[in-house]
Amino acid sequence: MESSNPEGDGLPPPPPIIPPNVVPIVAEEKSFDLIKNPSTPKRVPMARPGIGSKGQRIPLLTNHFKVAVNKSDGYFFHYSIAMLYEDGTPVDGKGIGRKVLDKVKETYGSELEHKEFAYDGEKSLFTVGPLPRNRLDFLVVLDDISSTRRIGSPGGSSNPGESAGDMKRVKKQFQSKTLKVQVNFATKIPMQAIVNALRGQDSEHFQEAVRVLDIILRQNAAKQGCLLVRQSFFHNNPRNFAELGAGVLGCRGFHSSFRATQGGLSLNMDVSTTMIVKPGPVLNFLMENQNVKTPYQIDWIKAKRMLKNLRITTYSSKMEYKITGLSDKPCKEQRFFLKTKKGQDGDGEEITVSNYFAEYKHLPVRDSADFPCINVGKPKSPSYFPLELCNLVSLQRYTKALSSMQRASLVEKSRQKPQERMSVLRDALKTSKYDADLMLRSSGISIGADFVQVEGRVLSAPKLKVGDGQDFFPRNGRWNFNNKKLIQPVKIERWAICNFSARCDTRYLVNIMLKCGEMKGIVINDPFFVFEENNQNRRDPAPVRVDKMIEYIKSKLPGPPQLLLCILPERKNSDIYGPWKRRNLSELGIVTQCIAPAKLNDQYITNVLLKINAKLGGMNSLLQVEHSPSIPLVSKCPTLILGMDVSHGSPGRSDVPSIAAVVSSRNWPLISRYRAAVRTQSPKVEMIASLFKPVSDKDDAGIIRELLLDFYATSNSRKPDQIIIFRDGVSESQFNQVLNLELDQIIQACKFLDESWSPKFMVIVAQKNHHTKFFQTSSTENVPAGTIIDNKVCHPKNNDFYLCSHAGMIGTTRPTHYHVLYDELGFSADDLQELVHSLSYVYQRSTTAISVVAPICYAHLAAAQISQFIKFDDMSETSSSHGGGVTVAGGVAVPELPRLHANEEPEEFGHESQFVKKIKDNTLGEVELNGSLGNPMNFIELGEGMSSYQGFHSSFRAIQGCLPLNTSRFLRDRRRGLPSSFYCQANHYPCLKMQMYPLKRS
């Protein structure tokens, strides 16, 4: 071991002090910058005020295992690691790090005092207690370094001067196997921090201490050769693989992490699944991936994108290589310069890749001579292998978006009944052998082998109200409409059928719809027209088939119908669905309902009618307590309920903008009607940036303003005195951002409308992406619907609870984890839990309780529907229609969405408060089109209870005694710099006539 200089034994020197004559440059503050002007004081998640008591108690088990901390007076010491080759080049291979440190431990064990350590695979090393010095330098020699290449062959460089048989390194960092390892002290972490956090005390180092324990678990899995994905690990065992199609496998593994709970530190273990590329011959993978029968049908442009950065082994070598591309020419034509072993500079010959392997390697290329070669080198120094000699390595993650069929297959093959999951987890704990892990033992950590026991409570289902004054209680989170009418059925006068399926009997379909509609109170006239697809069109691509059907519709219909019922040719994953929805959302705007019935019966059609009724503005059922009204703290005081969610593109796409959706309740004291506002924002950004967007002293283009005005207009001209916010999709590390950035925006939006207005707020985060499950002790079935847990496995200090509101019919129920971050309303634990439970029963498209509150489901639905506007595969064709976009970091343009506004002012504002004046100041007059939509039938469908008309220079007038409808408009005001946005209104009224007239541009 090399001795370090005395100065190196201490901590690194502090950063230089700024000279007194240097004045720091202050960045220019922008107006309304929420990050630079945070609220004071900073908000933090609230403590638990108490636990609930309502409901029938039930003993449960959970997939947590008790952890004992036996050395709370010790310290974890954190060291930074630097690994260099002899010439000073950093080691960049992640797989090399563990080999290097294993060699250090083997060679210098006595000088390290035989300490165990945990390595994170990057630049951090952790030990229990200190190393002999704060800085240590080591030299180690590895017998093998992961990636090597042969020079002078197609599997290596073709540079002159190298012989075909020499084993040499191509990259500079591979010129020597001797490496220098530098270890520098960074900080120390007290284990007492874990004990303090478990007592509910604020602990500065708790997260760091738990992170060290999680790194120990990852290191344990890495030693077993597992694929590591965050806190999950996957063994290379074919029994854990499941075919998903297109060369993709589902790989079952296990999640493992330490959690602080009321019952102490616990280890949370759960079954986890990821997608991997199917190992084996590359040619076979490509044919399966592209669904072709012979290699001659392979699209090599797609193949190049698919193969890049995947790892292979070859028949001629046991080493692994990373694919960098494909050759430009086929194997039998791709040439390189082969130098003789002892020849002079320039001696050699040009030879094709296929001839080289046949003559020098005795591996004739039979099956891939006509196809490109695999390149594992650089563009200027390629290294080629014939395709048929290459095999994909196992446990390589597949990060591209799955098809709908693959997703369905993954869900189906990942399902496990509760008892099966428990058995698998027990076996996984035994296989992991944590009790034998030397680092855990030296840390004083011991893990129990039994599932932790908790006590749950089963809340009673809320009473529902339907038509004809009937009330009833759902059973186990489910109900039906047999012998029941809808509470607010619509009348469907103008509708049509579009049939893409040759097998469906449309006459029988109409008859059964009319019969079922009458039973549920929905009056349905005969369809205006049945559009049957021409048989010759069925061989066309799906977008072409949709275009032809749309033209057919336009040629026959005299005006916009209330509904288009679309019959798809396949029950699941029809190619028609996407293009059909896109055309109707972005051009026609007509409410559509897609069906693909395998069998037409009353139950199926009744479920379809429930969706149609909700989409057209009707209501299927209400909570009895909102009809009374008698919801604690909500019915007595005007209360706005918000649901917020951000939808991101697939993991493999960083250029797809995120879509932020916010829905708000309307018609207080009801909590079953919602309106949505949707915006695009920068890709992968989770915090919603457009809640409050003032563009002038009098104009706010943010989401919240629109929702507040809608609540005022639909709730008897009352401002909400209370606002309950349900936020989805954020992790615990983002809670402070929700409280101090997003909540600040909402508060400022309220103040912008009325400076004296100060509503009370409540913020609740809902998490589904966690790994806690619950199991009954006396039954093999899932826990009952309405099961709530707020003890033992919940946070030791913060206010949280788990709720299984739905009935788990397939697989194992995943509860929703609710975190109450902020509460100015003063809810008791029981009242809040019952409100959250009741909000799982107001999702209009379902006759079951859903797994998360309806406002969040509606926000997710709105984001999913509006995502049909943004299809980056077609950007080259649609970019001109976007009229530009908002430029974001990284140069990715965020496409604009159409923005709709109400045309008419709210009636009877009452006294002239600042709030009312702001409404009047911001109310728009007549509508106009800034750019042509082409077709005037512009309704926007968002789903149940959330849909909007999109007019371009039109007004709607009610006939036959129907309620008036506000006119909507399409507006892109780039001159004022308004962000792209889309607003939707939740009421559709039947019996409308459309008056159209030209408008002058203002």
C-alpha cells in the first residue's frame, strides 16, 4: 500500500472565502417568481393528530419484517472513491468497481483492519467505524477487465500495424490492468439517527443512515449476480421469466428496502417486475421483435435503434461487447484491412468480414452473409461480428414503451393471489440470507423472519342514491343497476353508429340499447345513421380506415350528433382506437363511445350506457350524504376539491412533454361533479408550473383561476372557503415542493382574484407506487373493501394511512397510501378517512369502488385523453398546425393545446367584491377562431363528467326547454405569451341547435 502524505490524512480544505472587494452578482428576479419568493415560514408535513376508531376491527399481516438495531451508538463512515488507470484516466465501467474493491479487500485486508464495507457501485464507500486513515491509496492488478476487443480482426480495430491474432486493448484505459484506488473520508453518519427517527424525533441524518442500509442490500444482491434496478433486484433464473411478445420478457424479482414505522424499523419486501430483452441469438430476437418470419423482412433502420447499447457475447469469444451500431454493407461485402503478423507497415490485404471468419476463424458465415454486421467499435474504428455469431446477454433491461398487448400480458402474468405472494416472499427472504451478511452483522442489524402483524378496520360502504328515490348500500365495494334507474339520465336524440366490425349485428345492438336504456331511464331515439365500413377498406392501415370513415360521416350527417358509437373489430388492443380518438378529439370533437362486444347482453350494454350517460353530462348515482347534504366540514362550508396529476411520456422518451391535469369539484355541496384544466409542460417535470400564471396586473392565465371561477358560477355565486387538494404521483422527497411551491401558487391565485380572500387548505398526497401489501390472517382472500390501516406500519410521526377502498378480485390488493401533509380545516381522523373512502364511490363510469379517490382518477383520465393531441411520431406533419410552441430546457418544444373559454358572464354576482370584479374583468366577450379548425363540430370529450364543447365561431341555443349552454372558443394568443392550455366544461345538455355566423378578427 502506498503511504499518503501527512496533509492528506485530514479533511479537504474549506472553499475559498470571497474577497471583501468582490460583490456577488445577483440574478435578476422575474415577476411572480415563486421559487425566489417562497412563503414564510416554510411548511413541513404535519404530525399525526390521532388515529381513527370507526369500523370493524380485523387482524392482518403485512409484507414488513421487523428489524432490530443493536448498535445504536455506532457510526457509518462515508468515504469517496476514485479509481484511475496508471495514466490517470478514470475508470468509467460500472461493473469494474466492485471487482476492484474486492481485489483491494483481498490484497490489503490486514491494512484495512479486515473491515467490512458497502459500495454503492459509483463513488461512495461505507464502513462501520473508521478506516486507519482519512486518506488511503492502493494499487491493484486485475487479471481480467470486463470489456476487451481483438485488434486486426472484424471483432476489433482495423487500424494498420496490428496483427490479427494479437490481444490488445483498443481504448487507452484498457492498456494496463493496474489500477490506482483513492479513498478519501467524507463524513460520518450516526446510527442513533435511526433510533431518534423511530421515536418521532426530527433526525438530520436518518435518511443517510437508511440509505447505507439499502446500499448493503443492493451489494448483497450484486454479489449474487442480480440485475439491480433502484431498490429491486432480479435473478438470472428462467423460471422468473414470462413471454410478453416481440422479444420482450417480463422478469420477476424482489423489492427490498428499510422503512421507519410506528412499530420500529422494518424491512419491506415485495414482488417486483421489470422488462428485459430476450437473451439468445440476435437474428432470432430481431425477427420476433419485428414480427417477421424471415431475416430478409427485417427493417434494419429499426433494428439499429433497437440493438444500440445492448450487450452481446460471440461464439468466437467469451467476452462481452456493447453494440454501437451496424455496418453499412452486408457481411459478404463489408471489407477491412487485415495486416500480416510480421509484415512491414502497410503489409496486408483487404478482406470481407465473412471471408475473414471463414478462413481465419473457421466459422463460415451461412445465415447472415446478406445482412449487416454488428459493430462493437467506434464509427472511425469499427469492430465487426457477423450477426449469426452474436448472442444477446441475459438480464438487459428493456426501457422502450410496451405495446397495449404487451402491457396486458405483463399485468396478467404478474398477478399473484395473496397466499401465493406470501409464500414467494418467505422464500425470497430465505434466499437472500440477510442474517449471514457480514456488513449487516457488523452494523448490528438483524432481520426477523415473520410478517409483521397489524390491526386494520373495515369502514362501512357509504349509502348511494339512484333514480326514483332509491337508496342502497354497496356490498364489498360493488353494486349494480339491476331494477334501478339512474339519478340523472340524459336523453339521446341524435346519434349514429360507426361499424368497423363485420361480425357485429347492428340491428340487434340498437334494439338491446333501446331496451336497456328504457330500464335505466335513458330515452334513446333510433340512430340517425349506421355507417358500415366498406369491405375493401379493411386491408388499409388503421389511420386510413379512420380517415375514410370520418369523410363518410361528414358526407351524411346534417349536423353534429350527440354521440358516435364506434364498434371496433377487436375486443382488445384494436389499432383503430387510437386514430379514432385522436380525430374526434382534435377535429370533430364529438362524444364517442368505443365498444367491441364478444357477446351482446344486458349487463354489457348497461355498463356501456353508464359511460355514455356520464359523458353526455348525466349522473348515474350520488352519495346519499351529498344529497342530504351532511358531509362533515364539507356540506356546511363551501368547499372546493381538487385532484392533481402529471402524466409523463414513456421512460424511453425524453422529448415527450409532460401533461399536467387538475380537476375541481363544482355544484357545491355535491362532490361528484368535476371540471378539468390541462396543460403541457417540460418533459419529466413533476411539479405543476402553471397553477398560477399572471401575464399582467389584471390577467392570470393559470389553471386555478379558471377552476375558481367555475366553482363560483356553479355554486350559487359562492367562493370556496375551504380547498381540499389531492395530489398524485409525487414521492416523499417531493412533499416539501408540493407544500411550498404548488400550494403557494394556489394561494397566490386566490389572492390575485381577491386580496382579502383567505380560504383554508388541506393537502393530501395519494401514492400507489409503493410496496406495502396486507393479507388476512384467517382467509386466503384479499382484504375486504374499505380496509384502513393507520398504525404499526405507518410513519412514526407524520399523518398517513393506507386504504384498500376497492375489492381486489384478481391478484393481491394494492392499497393507496395517503399522506396528509397540511390541514387547516381541522378534520378528525375518522371524518377524514370516511371522506376519502366516500370519494372512492363517486367515479361515474364504475359500479365498484375505485382504488384511489375520484378527483385523482379524473385528473389521470383528463391527462390521458388530452395526450391524444400530442403525437410526436407525426410532428413533421402537424408542426405547422401547432403554430409554434414553448421552448423548454434541452431544446424540446412543448406543443400547444387548444384553449377554451366561456363566452357568457356568470349571472347575478351580488355585491361588488374584488373577487366579483376580477371575474367581470376577465370574462370574455364574443368568440372567434385564431386559425381554422375546418369542421364546426367541435366538442371535446374528456370522459365521465368531464367534456367540453369547442366552437370556432358559433353559439348554442337551447330548444325544448333545455338549459342554456355557454359557448366555448378555441384561442391561441401567442402574442400575449400565454402558455398552452386546454380547459373543459363538465355539462352537456341535450336538444341544442347550433347557430353559426362569421366573426371579425379583433
